[in-house]
Amino acid sequence: MNVEHWQEQLRTFAEDRDWVQFHTPKNLVMALSVESSELLEIFQWLTPEESQQIMEGPRAKGVSDEVADIMIYLLRLTDVLGVDLDSVIAAKVARNASRFPPVDV
């Protein structure tokens, strides 16, 4: 995935509609939370087995749409805040690797 490409596309989309005024960090975080909750709602009463099979059934489109919405808001948020996703993800994965060593199986 080309993060910069999508951030630019989403920035232009927002600019073309005069939405930048609404894309404050606070509003984007709230929208991200709402979209995450909408994804959660799809899974709310599923069994673990049903959740494993969800992309094979009628709820697959809903899951895909909510995942896309979440990613769109996350990309807008990181763009607005100037967060370098590659750097912060690499740093977090490295910290997690040292905090949680592999399990001997």
C-alpha cells in the first residue's frame, strides 16, 4: 500500500469538498472511533467460529466497507498530524519484539 498516495488522494478529496475545516484531529479521532464501533457491531454476537468465516457470507461487504472507512480516517488523521506511518509502525514493532519475545514451542 502506498500510504503517501492515499493520503494525497484523501487530502484532495477533502479539499475539493471544503471538508478540511472539519478534519481536525479531534473530529477525525471521533470518526475513527465511530467506524471502529460499526465494525465491532458486525462481530458483536458472532461465535469465534462464525467470526472466522465472516468473509464468506453476506456480511463480507459490510466488513470490507467498515475496514475501508477505518483506514480512510486513519490515513487522514496521520496526514493532518504529520505522522510518518512507516517510521512509527517500525518503531512500535521493534518495541513489541523486545517486550514480547518469541515463545519456544
